[in-house]
Amino acid sequence: MAVTQTRRIEHAESFDMNNSSIQDKYLVECNVIKDIASARAAIAAKPVPSGYWIWKIDARTSKSNPLWNEVDIEYQIPSIPDPGDDPNPLLRASILSSSYEETMESYFEDSKGNPAANSAHQRFENFPMRRNGNLLLQITKNFASFPAVAYDNIKLTLNQSAVTIKGTTYVARTLLFLPATVAETIEQIQGQKYHYFVTTFRLLADHKMHLHKIDDRGYNELVNDQWDTIFNPNGSLPNTPYPLDGKGRKKPKPADKPEIITLEPYAIAEWGIDFS
């Protein structure tokens, strides 16, 4: 599955004292139908306007062409705490907000653990889709500096140690560090000038530790550290990937349930950030 092209079809901006936002709409063409997840990911990966952060993304398949997906994305500038909280911006407490990031994902097993296959026990040409989502935490805090290299080194990593945010503790590997956004600010309060960086961290929570599970299937099996072509019991070549046993060997029959492989797509890092 891949994105073949993207095109922005709408653009709007709004600016006022309480909220500044940018809204864009894209058409995203994929090489398979109804690939909402890939379309959404392609737009989320686009450069974020300076000083803004991603507020929300909505995606849906176009009614006119199932290869096209419509993606709405909105960026906002992080709100700065009221100066009355503390005269020194660097001593102000962080501000926590949360939302639910809804996505569409392919699935290979239903809720009862049955393989997502047709009545002949063969895989569909494209995996069916289902809704998914995770809690998205957004923590805005003022810092005296912006360690860009350090933040870049830990982007898209999981927390190596437990993290406590506003009294809630998230155990190791349950938070994914999304790219941070920063707005450089100069503020003058009672004759005192303060130069600081309003930093917004976006952490995606998943109690299943962001693991990816998939059934073990293929057209080859591993025999004596070499790949051997898999044949059906009748000697024919399989039309769909053959079920494997989790150790590289084929199951006895094409309709057998494959073992489940657990993948760890994200690295683990010690963040060393005070979110309070």
C-alpha cells in the first residue's frame, strides 16, 4: 500500500486573540482502494507550519473515486498561559489537554480471534479495515531553551521509564513521543523582559505498548537455514500466503490457523523531560 500523489484543494486561516488556526483539505491518491490509513499518515507527515502544532486530522474515502481519500488537517498555535499564573513564565505550571486520535487500520483477525478470510479460508485481496484510536496527550510548557537535537533524537520513541503527568503515571513503553512543536516568545511583564520557548509535547498513549501483531504467513518456509518454496498438500502452489508455525515452518494444511508474530516498531529511549 502506498500513496501516489497528494493535492491541497482548500486552505483557510483564522487569527484572533484566543485562537489562531490553519485548516487545509487534501486529496490523496493511493494505489489500493479505501487506504485511509496511508492517506492520513501522508498528510500528518507534512511539515507543520512554524509555531503551530497539529490539532486534528480527519480522513475519509472520496465518494467519487475509492482510490482517492479526502483528508482535513487543522493546525493551531499553542495557547500561552495567563501571565497572572506567575510573573516568571519559566515558573508557570504546564497545561495538559487531551483528545482521541481516531484512525482506520487493516486487521487480520476479528474480535473472536478468527482469521479475516473468506468462506474458502483464503485471505482477501486487501485486508478489511476497522476503526482504531489512541489517547493523545498534549502538554504545553515554557522552557528557557529549545534543545532541537535532543528532541529530534527521541522522536517516535517509547518511554523507557515510567512517566507521571498531572498525577497519572504511564508505565514504560506506553507513550509514543511525537515530534514536539515550539513557539519562540518574548514577553514583558512589569518592566521585565522574558525570552522563552512555548513547547508543546504530543504523546500518544497505548496500554498495549504500541506493539504490532500479525499472523505468520508466507510463500517460503525456513528449512536448515534455507528458504524452501511451499507447496500445498496436493503439490500445487498456494494462491495466498501459507500459514506458518512461528518458527519458519509451514503448518500441515492451508486452512490451519497461523501463529501470531509480535513486532516492536518503535525504539525505546530515556526522555529526561519534566512535564510538570
